[in-house]
Amino acid sequence: MHTTKNQRSLHIGSVELGDVPRVAVTVRNGVAHSDIEQALATGIDLVELRIDLFTTQEINFVLGEVQRYADIPTIGTIRWAAEGGGWNGPEESRLKLYEAILPCVGAIDIELAAPFCAAVFDRAREANRTSIGSYHNFEGTPPLQELNDIYTSGKKQGADIIKVAASCHAIADIRTLARFTLDHTANDLIVIGMGALGRLSRIFFPALGSLITFTFLEESAAPGQLNCRDTLKYLEAFFPNRRARANMRQM
């Protein structure tokens, strides 16, 4: 559900985003509902539906799969190939698919570089859904000023949350992403360091203000992702009250 900070905090479905580290599990189509229920029971908060990685993106098939998650807080993502996704079709078709899934998900994630991202953000706002404007860099981590420019541009285009995922090749990259996160702690941000070195960001950046960390059940969707079991194990070790606080903040 879309909200503004002047009213109340952001939500994805029944899940409130804020000072409690949230965990989203990334799935493709065909995952058994029992596996999702087990993941939720062990501490997962959200499901990210990677529609670009479904076996087909035919609208009726996609809607049938998405509707299997009607009782679960979900993020609908149709990532294009230019930023590491599986979508290679026409952008007009991708826009229609976003419009079709909007009533069925709690949030949508679309690249800030997409030519129609502002229109999707507007539609999400009209549908009372949260929007995530994302930026992915698989080559490296941009300098801090460039990250700040990405953030400012994304907010101007209308995204509720700005998501930045960048490859980390040196500890300096981690420090740059950490500085960027700290500078925007109160500003609805998701920050992820990709690659082996970036793994620590998936556990510790929530302490700096990153709203969601991502994991997987069967197959990783991004370099450096930790599996569901390890993600939850580390979060429980370093955020011992996370699940209790998360349960208190459920709406």
C-alpha cells in the first residue's frame, strides 16, 4: 500500500517498512505454496516475484501465478536484460504487464532507466501501491556523488523507494555504499552490494537504514545473494529481536 511519510510509513501489503530489517525471498514461477509458507514461518517477510524469469510472460499465465500469492505481501519485478534481468521483449509489452499485475501485488520494482518508469510510478500511486525505482550496476560501484544524483533523479520521477545494487570489488566500494545509505537513512532506500565482497551489505546495511534485504530458496537471482537459511541465521544473530519487533509491526 502506498503512503507518504507525512501520513504514515511505507507498507508492502501488510508489512510495514522502517526500523525493522525486512527480508524478501526472490522466486520464479512454479514454487510450491508449502515452501513459501515455510519460508514465511521461519522469518521471511516478503516475496519478490521475478516475472522476467518466469517460463513465459504471457499475461494470463503471469496473472495466474501472481494470484497464487494473493494472501502474501509481494513485490512484482519484471527486470530488463540491460540490468541483469530476463526480459528481452518490447517495452510496450512490459508496460502492459506492469499495469496488469499492479492490482495483484503490494509493490512494483522497475528500473529508473526504463523509459516509462515515471508512468508506472504514477499508476502505482493511483492504485495505492508502493513503487521501487531501481538501479543496478554489475561493473562496479559509482562514486558517492553519482549515487546521490541517482537518488535525486529517482525521487523526482516519483519512486517511493530508491533501490541501488552495485558490484563491490574493494572495501572502498562497501564504504561508499555505506556512506550513501547513512546519508539517506530517513529517505526510503534499499542498498545492496553485489558479489562476494558485497555479501556483508546484505546483513549489515539494514542497520544503516536499508529497508529490505533479498534472499532465495532454490536459485540465486543476483551475484552474492545468500540463501534463505543463511540470511535468516545471520539476521537472527545480529538482530536478535527482529522477528519479535516485526510481528509487532505487522498491520
